[in-house]
Amino acid sequence: MDTTHYCTWAKTLNSPELEILLESARRVGIHIDVMPCNGFLDKPIALRKYISKLPKTDIVICTDGYDVVYTQPEEKILSRFSDFDAPLVFGGEKNCYHHFPGAKVYFEQTGKSGLYQYLNSGLIIGYVGPIQLMLENIMGLETDLKKEFWKTPGTVGFFNDQTIYGRYACEHPGKILVDTNADLFWTMADEKYDLDRYADISSNGIRNLESSSLPCLVHVSHLRKFYLVYLEIAWKMGIQLTSVKLNHNMLLGLLEGKAEKANEERLIIDSEFRKFLEDMHYGKPVRKQTSESVAIIFIGTGRYIKYFKRYYETSRKLFLPITPKTYFVFTDDVNSAALPGKDDIVPVETAAEEWPFSTLFRFRYINRIHKQLAEHSHTVYIDADMYLCSFVPEEEFFGHDKPLFGVQHPGNYMRGHAPFERNPGSRAYVSNADNQSTYWQGCFWGGRTKEVLMLSQTLAERIDNDLSRNIIARWHDESHLNKYFIENHAIVQTYHPGYAYPEMLEGKLPVEKKIVHIMKDHQNLRTNHLKKTEAKIEPDQVVDGAPRNLNDATVLVRKDGYHLANTPSALVIHNSNNVVIARINETGAIIWRLCEGDHSVGDLINIFSSVFSVSPEVVKQDVYPLLSDFIERGLVRQKITTARTGNARDTSGIRFYSFANNINAENLSVLKESAATHNSEITFLGNGLTRFSTTMKLNLLYEQLCNLDDNEIVCAVDGFDVFFCAGGEEIKQRFISFNCDCVISAERAYAHQYRKYKKFYDNVQSRSPYRYINTGSFIGYAGALKKICATTLSMRVQQKVFTAKNIHKIKRYSEKVAKALRYKNFDKNFIYSCVYYTDQQHIGKYVARNPENLKIALDYDTKLFWCCAWEWKDINAHFRVEGNRIVNNHTANSPVIIHVPGWREHGKVFSALFGIQQSLNRATSI
């Protein structure tokens, strides 16, 4: 698979001026290589050396270093590059600088449709082969071209590398494309005089209000004149502008009006930002909160007191170094050698609770010392097993005015995982109506003491309320903290996961490491034998001396008479006679508690894969031995479930789900309107995720299914290209008439599938043209769909393995080659399937192999779903109107949900069908 390389030029590898570019790249998961370069004409030489050993099919993105910011992740960049269908693309700009007159004319002729006609060499993307060819052509021409440039009337600007690239482009038409609409690269021109007029800037990206594009990289050229503009863009994006990141010589001239200026009277700079820069430059503290003193909460009962020494020494030196700090140490060993007896340490004697109460009661502990905490301006909670590894100064930490803060969970940052509490009975319950854009980790939080004490009192009461009803939230105090932060999202500052950097993700988390979360032995979950229990394994659980039927579908239940206790040295399971049966760690204890008959082994594996950012395969290697050990000791038993019959199903209602990372997107209006017309409520999954793909659909749905009764009916549909023709009751009854576990929409062509399973679908005895799976619409019982979706966490790995970066280009080229060779059996859908892994491919494989022997039906006769794929060109020939319904001419049935795939290309067909249905609805209501 092709690899993408990111690089930039700089005078030295450690140029401080690069920090803004590098941080903007890190924020979107990109690492940049720095090429030493001594000047403009040295740039092509440095680039040639950098790519000399790279494969010709790899992609290189090369940018200037001191005036560029990244705004979008790699997948967006490569998608936009693919849209150009060109081997080499340069950024464009509005005005012509540093070009021969002939190049100027050439760019005006070829780029007349866009605002940014003229080539700018500060932003380049292309395949290694074409870049090498270009550089070979221009090498050695600098001297002659430079002489020619100064002798030629009508030249613009001064001679540099941009001049050479411009000459190459006009002499080799078609070899280079210029991004004239700023779809990928935006080199700002007059826009720099008034950012608010031309740009919408936020931490999520930058929109060009003039071209309506969302560029992936932004270039602020002529930096000596527009350095303030470049810094303001970074500031509005949320990039931290510390003193070491600034060019103070350039900044001083601009702030004091002594530097070269571009009509500065026209330059509009945000007044608050200008004050920020002045404070920063002249050494004034840049923070929006005053921290008179900080109370730090350390909870270290049992064996956790051993962590305090490093915790104390590093945070005392590196965390808010100017502000006085007092450490409140909750421990059952106030005389421990780990406590150095300093004046800033206040031991608070606290009994060691049994797990999980040791973590659940932390808010209760904090409430006990509320009067002492009230003497401090701020209160910060940091988990015992953490330590500081980098300075966190006041101007950085308090550069916001929000009274509370938390840290984004690394699993949420990297993969979008958000294991909120899904039990409606819990006070920590997060519903689909809540803002689920961020999941916070419970290890580092705090804020102004007044607000922290309010949080602590509220959550202690909620946890007590849960306990009074025998409910413990999925992730204990963290679940309750997330609920509170969601409710008070507007007053919570969210720090990146570098403030809780997991030791196990060293080198994998693309953020600056500030506070390290020590890697406890999460992966080694096995118990240690202390004493064999007298209880024997039940005969029906043993085959050849080993536990029977232990697989991902197995559901285990704890046996009565065993209890979990938290001792100073370990977590232990003991029997009713207080005899210790096993020692386990905290992760093993969570698994022990989750053996309550509601979660399968597969559920447990997926839960821990999500939380600890470890692959399911790694987790499985440790979960299976642990559970086998539990079974061997008689601590758990397999839950016996009886097969359900059709009559036993609970069909009192139906749940509808769809998928979108922006529930307010205009493209969802048709689905929403059609559902509302038929009084159906849709829950949208994925809202707020910055990275979204088809492979995430089943994973998001699986998380919902885990919280539903197995007998509930669930219908899932795509978002932008689907509409309802009937209400929930009719959809439910039609599904029941199939008398099966799950019904999946069918379509005419075998698309996005493994070739080897095509025969399976071809052999279906059906006269209908609809015989192949389409996953844009499906319905089933929650338990059955859960089995189908259970393995979908592995899809992300498979997509990375199978999905080529330039899938559309491969598809187009394959089509052209086949046409040139007159290959009649060419099927572009199989080419697409070979380079793009989707949810449709995943479910198609599952149904063909059907490992669980579920009863799955394809809707060949469009009784429920009509997928109009491959019928776009002459859609009117495929349907008619009878009564108040659209009827499929091929099946004589009236579908209740219609799906028009490819809404970008076939939006007119989609709108036409929906308009007909709406007219029928209005006629019926009259």
C-alpha cells in the first residue's frame, strides 16, 4: 500500500518558528519530517534528496515551514488530492508573484474558473515519481533562468523556486495542476487584511467564506508583513502560543509599528488577540484566571500510597510552578515512609474500602474536607498512579476562563470510543439526546474550588442514590463525572490526552506528553492460586478436563457466596468463610463484577479493547485464561439460555437508528421529515465524531445493542439517502411476517463484496432482480443484530489493511485499462471491493458464512426496503403509484423504506421520489 510522507523546509531541524506548523499537524495526527534548507533555491535540492529513496508510488506533501498550518487529517487531505485525478498539485494564489510573463498568461488561461489561478510553491502534493521527474528537469537551470528572468520585460516579483516551477508548468501542460478553488490548499491574499470577513476559524478547521471550501492546509505568505495574521489564525484554532513559539524580533516590529507593513491601516486584528500578544511578548502572565493557591487531591489507600513520592516530587516542581500548592493525601497509612512530612502535605486518614467503592467514594472523601479546600482558589484531582514529565505553567493551564476542566480520554481522541453509562436506571445515564462529542477520563479534573465542591457534592449524592437501588455505573466515578461534564459542557475546559498520557501508548498518541499515566498490569489479568476452592466444576461444564463452550458468545454469572475485597496488598476474592480464593488486579476485578449474566465474553473483550486502546486479539489472550480460571475454581458458571420462539418475542415497539457525525446536517432533512410525517423517532449515532467512515456504523450500533433487550426490534438505515413511506407499526408488522431474526435490504448488483461469495447469492432461487446484500437498510431483533455486529471492532484494522489511499484513482485507471484492452468481463465493483473495506463487505461475508446459524433473510421482494441502486438513469420505468404508495414494478410490492445510494451523484432521483411520496402523504391527510 502507498505511504504518505509529510515534510517541510527549515534553516535548522530545531527551528522554533516551526512549532506552530508542527503542533497543527500533531493535532490532526500527522508527523512532519524537517529538511534543512538554506534558501529559496535550495528548496528543490533538499526535496530531491528527501525523496530520492522513496518508492515512486508513495505520496509526498511538502510545505513551507514558518507560515503554514494543517487544519484537516490525512484522510481528508488524500481524499481531496484524489479528487484532482492528477499526479502533482500545487497551491494557488490570487495574485501573480515571481513568474515569467509566459507563465502568468498560461495560469490565467488554465485557471480562469477559480479565484486562485497562479502557482504558489509553498504547498505541494504529488506522487514521488512525477515529483522526481519534475526536479530532474529543473536541476541546473537556476543560473540561466535567473539571467533570463531579470532581462525579460513584464516579470513579476523576484526570482526564486516558484519562478522555476512556474516555467516547468507552462512548458509541460497537464503535468501540474493548481488548486484554483482552495479545496486542498489555501494561500491567503487580500483575505489577510480582514480574517473575519473571509474566514470562519475554529478548532475544527477553517472555512474559506469566499470559495466555500474547507482547505486542509492554510498558507499565510509574505510573513514579515502578515505575521500577526498567521499568529491569529493559530490562536483561533486553539494552538497554544507560548513564548518559545514566537519570533520576537518580527513581532516587536509589528507591535511597535517599526516593521515593513502591508498597508497596516487596512489590517484588522482582533483586539483581544493583540492584547494577548502584547502580554506574551512583554513577559506579562497570559492567563484568564488567578490561581492564588491550589489544593491537589491524592487518594492512595492500600498499595497506592507507594506512588506518592514521584507524584509529589514531579508535580511540586513542574505543575503550576509559581502557584502555592497543598497536597491532601487520603490514605489508610498516615505514617507511611512514602509521606515525607513536608508542610505542604496534609494526610487525611481514610479507611481502605473494598473495590469498587474505593473509587466510587472519592467524591465523598473530597466532601469531608470541603472547609479546608475552600481556603484555596482551585482544587485539582490527579490519580495516584500519575506523574508530571513536562512543565505545565500557569499561563498555559489557565489560559481560559472556564471554571471546570477535564482531560479527553485517549481512546476517545484516537478511535472515537465513548463508553458512557447506558443503564437508564443510573444517575450517570447518558442518553442519545445528550452531547456525546467528548468522553473525559476520570484521572485528572478540577477547577475553581467553588465549582469543584458543587460537582463533588452532586456526584456523591447521585452515587449514593444509585447504590440505594443496587446500581453501580459502568465505569464508576468516571461515568458520573462524564454525565456532569455533559450537563455543564459550556463551563468545562477540555485538555488533550497528553495531560493523561498512557504509558502503554508511548509513541502512538500524537499529542505533547505532559502527565504520564503509569502502565499498571492491565493486560496480565490472570489470577494467582492461593487456595483451591472445594467447589467442583459442574459435570456439564467439562470436556476432557477443560471448560466447555467458552467462546465469545458465552455468558457467565458469578456464583453466590463469593465476595471481592480490597486489602493493602491486593484485590482478593474470598468465600463466605473469608478464605481467600484468588488475587486479582483492578481490571480482573471489573471483569469479575461484569460476570452478572448481562454481558457475553465477546462483550467483555470489546469493552476492554475500547477502554485500554488495545486490540481485541490482545485482550482475548488474557480474558480467556482469566475466565477459565474463574470457571475452574467454581467462581462463575455459564448462564443457561433457552432458545426463543417467534411467539416469545417482545414486539411492543421498534427502535430506529441512523448514522451521521453532524445531526444538524442539511442532508439529513429528508430522512427527518419523512420519519416525523409517520411519527417515528430516529436516534442518530456518531454525532460529534471528527473522523467518520462506513466501518464505524456497525461498531456504533453494537454499542447501542449492548444496552437493549435481545427481543427488541431495531431498524438501522443510512442517513443522507433514505426516506420513510410508512410508520413504525407497519414496518414492525412486515418484519414479523418474515418470521426470521434479521432482514437485510437487497440490490441488483453484487457491489463491495468478496468475489468468492458471489455464488452463494447467485444460487438463491428468486425471480426478483434484487438478490445481493445492501446494508443501507436492515432490521432485526437486537440479540441477532448484536451477533452480526459483535466482530466489527476488527473492521478498523481491516480497513487500514485493505483500503488504498487512492481508491477512486485505482478504480478509474482500472476501468480505462480494461476498456483499452476491450476486456468485456471487467467489473469495476470488484476492483472497488479489492481496495476499499466497508460494512457491506463485512456483513456480506458474515451472511455467506453464517457462523451462528441465524435466520437471516434478504428482502428480495422489496416488502420492506427498496434499494434503487443501478436504476437511477430510468427510475420512472421501475415504479408506479397505486393509492397512496410507491409500488416497485418488478415485485408489485410497496416498500416502506426507500434508499437511493449515491446521493451526491443521484440527488435528483432521490428528491423526485421523496417529492412523490410527500405529495401522496398530503393527499392522504386531506
